[in-house]
Amino acid sequence: MSDTAEKKQIVVEDIQDMLKAGKTRKDIAEHYDLPITWMAENVFNHPDLKGLKTKKTYDVVVVKRSDVQGTGELQAAPEAQTEEVAEEVAHTPAADFAPATDFEDR
């Protein structure tokens, strides 16, 4: 790489937006024209990106029968609905939590 070459700028919020839009890590690596292994080691390990998952999108529209009667088609379709496929879960028990050890026979 020469000194005159412009460095690529990767913005954390852009990566978060791509994940929310349904892009996979592979898609994002291709977007930046970088190897997925390099992206995994250097970008996806960023504290604001670590553990984030792709949100799966579905191209469906929920309609009432009266909305499609007559023409058989909808006039205008709303934006695709998104559903979070996986979310980061960080659970640490409270400091004062102690598992039960003494049970009475009933």
C-alpha cells in the first residue's frame, strides 16, 4: 500500500445499521472489500459491535381481505417488517444471590 492511498473508514454506526438492515457479516466484509477473517479480528471485536447479530427481515404484508377484494392486489405495500433473530444476552446473577441448599421434605 502506498502512502498516497486513501485509507478506508469504517464507522461503527454504519455497521450497526447494516446488521439491522439484515446484512450478514460476510455481506459487510464484501461491502468494504475486506476479508471476513480480517473483519472478524479487527472490526467485529469492537466493544460496540461484539455480540451483535443480523436481524432477519421478512418481505410480507399483513392485509385484510377487504383490502385485496376486487383487484386482487394491494395498492401500496408498507415497508418490510423486521424481527430480531438473536439478541445479545448478558446475565449475571445478583451479588446477594445464593442457590437454595436446604429443602424441607413435604
